[in-house]
Amino acid sequence: MSEPPSRILVVDDEFGMREGCRRILSAEGYEVATAADGLAGLELFTEGGPFDAALVDLRMPRMGGLELIEKLHELDPDTVILVVTAYATIDTAVEATKRGAYNYIPKPFTPDELLIPVRNGLERRTLTIEARRWHEERERRLLEVAFERSKCSTVINCMTDGVLVVNRERQVVLRNNAAAHVLPDCAGLPLPSPLEGLQCAPVRDVLAEALGASSGPMIVSREVGIGKSTYMVNASPVFEPGGEVLGGVAVLRDITALKKLEVAKSMFVSMVAHEIKSPMAAIEGYLNVILSGIAGEDAERDRHMLERALLRARMLRSLVSELLNLTAIETGAFVIKRVPLDIGSVAAMAIEACQEKAGAKDITLTCRDDESGERPVLADRDAMLSVITNLIDNAIKYTLAGGHVGVVVERNGMYAKVIVKDDGIGMTPEERDHAFDEFYRAKNEQTADVPGTGLGLTLVKRLVDIHQGTITVDSAPDKGSTFAVRIPTV
Amino acid sequence: MTGDVPLILVVDDDHDFLVMTRRVLESAGYAVACATSPCEALDTMAQAKPDLVITDLMMRALDSGFSFARKIKSDARFADVPVLLITAVASRLGYDFTPDKVDDLAEMHVDGFFEKPVLPNELLAQVEALIGLPVQEGKP
């Protein structure tokens, strides 16, 4: 036996009695300590403990047995206390038991008469302790289970996806808050309740289908419209370790936003397709007319048509590169290097680049720099050049011959402001509101001949946006337009 | 003798389409007027009634060609004017505008439908079928 021997305290004022007990008990393998009176017994118990059992005489000097029993019991309720007395009466026995004694041994006794109650007592003690340990263990387990359960149910309830669980009897046994929210009729269902009680047929169907799984894991998925939202419902069977279907779990995910994105994406693709197809049709149309020879020999008119076709082809090419730039910005692949930059010098470069175009249309292009590099902006040079050039280019396009396009650079609080103002054909309020929309182009008699991709201003706005800047436009038909870009300074 | 030359009104917000269509039609001897929007076209029609209208489908709005055609057909003055619809995009956003049957054309209030680009010969053949050839000046 690897267990240490049980320790027994013998308290008796009679030397012969103490020694007699010690011998009998030691011979049985117990470890025995003795004390000659109640007080000494108490001291020994406190200092030399713990003891598994105590044999206590009732009549002792200094502290009587009953008092000692009470104290020992208080100190260690697990210690088995046996009263050893020559005055065994019912009354004292009852009294001793009340104070915590387990049994009593009347004097005189044979070794067996001593050993049997001691063994029984110790056994009882072991059982008591074990039972208590089991009990504690069980309590702990229960607590753990309860905690795990509540944790699990908290997690399930906090999920943004709806969760429905059915057992193999086709009864709904669990629904989380999100599911109750998505399927209002299921919120009031008592659990468990038949799956057929669910009003949403598609959800019912996917769960039923999952329950019908014959073997192996599977996922039944269906898009379901509920109210104004679209949900992806995924149901899977739950298997027993033996392989039998135990039930099914359905997860309802709101994919409304995804669906909207999908629609927006296909609309964009469709718009791009249209924007590409129109110039292609124009180019092909011109070539058809020329090649058919139907229009007769008119070199000058043919040349004009070829020039138009070439222009459309060029616009098509810039459309494609602008699309690529836009995509690059949107996917974050567009690398900008923000450095302290004199925006006035960038504006001057842009004006230089546009001077020829302006001259060809007899448009005066002027620049005024009130900022003169006093406070640099934090921006990408190429991006800023592209923004200002685009705006000037646009202004020239929509200004009639003999008009004026002016660029002004000035301070505006923590921003540098670049203003591009023209006295051209201007925009109606509706046109102005859509000026930055993809592929939006003002279409009227005056703009019919103006080439453009409809992406220039969209690109400008995106570039300004990624610099945490702002762009505004003020315009009136026949009065002209004013674009103002604000870029944060260093 | 301009009164004898059939007048064709071409409506499109694509400048180049107006240029090339005018070229084709004029080469065949028709008189051509152009408009860049249904609105402008209706103004022009009020001044001189055309013998044929050729219109783009998608101008400002997705279906502006359709509503323009409907307007023409429901106007007592122009109900007899044939309308030819020409578009670069016959289907868009899930809509499919391509007519399958002759009945579809009537539903769309048009007398003919083409996808851009139209071959000059095909366009002229369709125009001739609808309004006949122009009487050549200087010929009997």
C-alpha cells in the first residue's frame, strides 16, 4: 500500500490505557500519538495533526472528553472521534454524538472490540471524504457544463448569421436571435416545434434536404429572398459518431449588400461595354461608308470621315487607359508618392502643356499664383499634374473660340486651392450634379462635337479623394464653369 | 424641286453617326435633317414634316428612342411617318431590345430595327423599302 498509514490520537489520562491502545493499534500498522489529558490532546491535535481518528476518554483532568470532542470536531470534522469510556451510559453517548463523536467503545475492551470500531470509523471517514470529493467534482463538472452551455448559447446568439437546428424528428430545437429576427414567425415558436411550422418554405426545404442526406457531409445552399433582403441559406446534416443523421443545421447569411454590389458591378461592366461599343460602331460605320464607295469620290469628305474615325479610335484608347487608372485607384494598386510639392509650379506645367490646344481654339489661357510656393502641399506630382491638366483640358473643350480659361492658385486655410475657371458653355444644374459620374457627358448641340471619354472628371475626383482633398464645381449655362480643387498643405 | 425630294430626319446624340448617315442618305439623293435629341427632333418636325425618321435608341435615357417613336406614332400629324430604330446596344442590363418578329416592331412603334454599325447598302435598301427612291432631278 502506497498510502501512508492512518494516524490516530489517543487521549486518556490512564497510562495503561494509552499504552494498551498504542500497542494494539501500532500492531495493525496505524501511526499512534498519545496525550494524557484533554488540553494536551488538543495541543497535539493542533500542532501534530491532522489525525484520521481520535480515541477520547471522557473523564480527564484539565479538559474533559466532551469538551475536547467538540473542539476536535470543530477543528477537523473529518477526524473520526471514538469515545472510550468506562461510564458508558445512553446519555453520555448521545451527548458525545451530538458534539461530533462517531461511536463509543465501552471499557474494558478486547483488541478486536477496539479495532473493529476504529476500522469502521476510518472506513467511514474514507467514504465520507471520497463521497465529498465526488460531490465536489460533480458540482464542478455541472458548473463547467453550464458555463460551456451558456458560453455556447451566448456565442450562437451573438452570431450575426441566423442559426436553426432541427433534430431527426424534423423538429426545430434551436434558433438564435438572428434567426428569430430574420424569420419573425419562428421567434414565437415553442421549442421543440415541427419544422413544418416554419412559414418560409425555402428554409424548410433546405433543412429537409439536409436531413435526407444518406451518407457523408454535404451542404445544401439556396438564395432566399426574405422581405427586402436576400439570404444565403446553407444547411448541413449533423451525423452521429455511428454515421446516422442526428439532425440538421441551417445558417442564414444576409447577402443583400453583396447582391447590390453584384448588380452595381454588372451595371458598370454594361456601361463600359456601351462606352466601347459606341466609338467602335462609329469607326466601323465611317470605314463602311468609305469602303462601300457609295458616297462617290469626294476626297475631302472621305478625309474628314477618316479623321473623325481616328479621333474616335484615340478616344477609345484614352478610355481604356483611364479605365485602367480608375481600376488601379480602386483596387489600391495605384501608387502615389506624396511629397511636399509647390502646387503653383505643377499648375504652370499643366498650363504649358495645354497652351497649344488653347491657341488652336484662340482661347486665352492665364495663370495667377498667389501662393508662390509659400506652403507646399503633400501630394503626388504626377497625380496633381493629371488633375490640373484634365481640368484645363476640359475647360478648353467646353469653351468657345475666343474665350478665356484662367487658373488661380491660392491659400485656403490648411489647404492650397487650385481654381480653373472658364467662360465657356457651362452646365445646367442637372449636368453639374452628374459631372463626376462615370461616363456622364453633357449632351447637347454645343457638345455634340466635343470628344471625351466621360471618365476624365471621375478620374480627377478619385485622385483628389486619395489626397484627402476636395473638388467642387460651380457652373451656369452660357456663363462658364469654375472647378476648385483643395489639397491639404504640409 | 426640293419638295419632291423625300426628307429624312436623323436623330442621334452621337455626332459621328449623324455625319455618316447624312453622307450615305445624301449620296442616294435624299434630303437629310439632323437632331441630337428627341426634343430637338420634335421641333424640327413641327417645321418640316419628314418622310422618315431614323433614330438612335439610347440617348439621354435608356429608352428615349422608344418613347420618341411612340410620340411620333401617337401624333396625328406624324402617325404615317415610318420610324427606323438604330442602336449600338441591343441588350443592356438584362433587357433585350432585339425584336424577333414583325409584331415586335409594331409593339416598339417602329418600322425597322438595325444594330450599329449599319452597312450603307442595307440602310439604303431599308429606306427604299419604306419610302421609295428619291426622284432624281434632271431625269424623267
